[in-house]
Amino acid sequence: MATGGGFDMIIFSFGSGFNLESTDPVYWAQVKASVAYANARGVEIGGYDLIALSLTGKGYDAIDPATGGSAGSTCFASGWNRGLLKQVMSFIEHTGLSMVETDGPYGGTPCGATDHDHYGAEDSVQRQWENQAAFYAALRAKGVFVHAPDDYTFAGGANKRCGWYSEMQYSLPRWQHIGISHQEVYVMLLARHD
């Protein structure tokens, strides 16, 4: 049921202060009250999480194999990932949130850390992708709508992905960005007919 304004979902988005990874019971109660208020008016509530950067600088960074420093993104094969799904599921079950939109982490970032759940930089990209696809699939299995930034729709782990946007394409010259976007649309249409 859409509201008078035609909205059926509102997303606590980037910059709103929303924190999917919070464990604060007072914050959970505030989100639960907002969700209940919206649901009573026929509106679902979702939340955005910048998990690409949520724990950088706290021991969970993807480590650049060439420099040994942070690659600028959280590694989804680090110890942080092991508890993330349980924590997010608890948050969702308590608050009634019905949608999650994530920004990363970007499994395409090789990680040279020696204490993460992969066998080195060569294995890290695949392991991060597998972990993130499983994270989204678990959310979907609980009925949570997932908006993901990458190709997790093909792994059964996302309901929707961004079109015409990727971090790598963003700074390309416009004609290259448009050309790549056209190819993405073509591939997505082919996938629907297979």
C-alpha cells in the first residue's frame, strides 16, 4: 500500500546517522519506533550501511599486497565478517527493518593480510565475494530486501543492484562510462532470457 505521496519505502540513507552495526539498545529502540510509525502508515523502512569503510583502521582493513598498508576498504574475509551477519540479523529482528542497502565492501580489493580467512592475496578476492554473497543470501532468506552495489543478484543474494554506477567507472571519461553502462544493460538483459 503506497502512501498519499506514493511512497512505499523510505531508506535511512548515507549521512542520516543510521548505523546498522550499532549494538546500542537505546538506538535500537529509536529505530524500532520509527519503523513502527512508518509501518502503521503503509511504509516500509530500510537502512544504508557503508560497510566498505565501517571498520577501516580497526584491524579489519583489506591490506594492499604491494605496500602492506590499508587498501582503503574493509576486508570481508576478516574476523569482523564472522560476527556481522548475526549482529545485523539481531538488529533487523528487533527493529523490524525490512530492507538493507550496502555500499561495499568491495570484494574485488585484493587483501594481503596474513590473519584473515583466506590464503593470501590470490585467494582473497574470491573468498570475500563468497562471504558477501552468503551474507546477502542469508538476509534474503529472512525476507529482507537487499540493494547491493555489485553483481550479487546473480548469486541469489540481492534483489536489486545499482545501474550505471560503479566505483571504477565513476571517474572514467563520460563516453567510456556510457559505453560500459550499455554493455552492463545488455548483459543483464541476456541473463534474464537464459
